[in-house]
Amino acid sequence: QVQLVESGGGLVQAGGSLRLSCAASGSSFSINTMGWHRQAPGKQREFVAIISSSGYTIYADSVKGRFTISRDNAKNTVYLQMNNLEPGDTAVYYCKVVADGMPYWGKGTLVTVSS
């Protein structure tokens, strides 16, 4: 079993930046991919970014050039640096980790971008 703890959400003005973190813990697991999804009010959860164990990244078109995903394998932690935030980025951000072939989700952290 893998537990995920997210942090770094909050309220920011448009054009500002935030950095999200997600730390994975548990006993004897091997992490494959780490990533972020988000769910805005009244909308379905959507993909934001993913990073493989070798560092290969994929981004949603809506965040390309503004968000950067990275990971620290020694700390089992994934980060999402979000720059030039827009009101449309307001959502609950969820960390998703695939470990030993199983998906695990964090509880989410709220990001609110004011105009």
C-alpha cells in the first residue's frame, strides 16, 4: 500500500506561481510513473502532467510552457511548478502515482487563482 501526501496549494493572483509537492510512502514499493490531475468545480477530472521513472514528461496542452513536472526518486516525491497561473487553473489538484502496476491517488490540494 502506498500513501500520498500533497502540499503546496493555496490562493494566488493571476500571473503568480505555486509549487505543489506529493510525497509517497509505504513499505516495499517500486514507483513507475508520477503525475498530476486536476478537477475544477463542476467539471470532470483531467490530466495535467506525468513523468516517468526515467524523467520523460508529458503535459496537457493547456499547461505546456507554464507548468513543469519533476521528481526526486530518492525522496519518492513529485513536484509541479506552476507559473503564470490563470483563473482557469483553479481546481483541486490530485497526485497520481503508479507503483508496482497499481494506481494510487492523493486526497488533493486546492489551487485558487484570482483575477
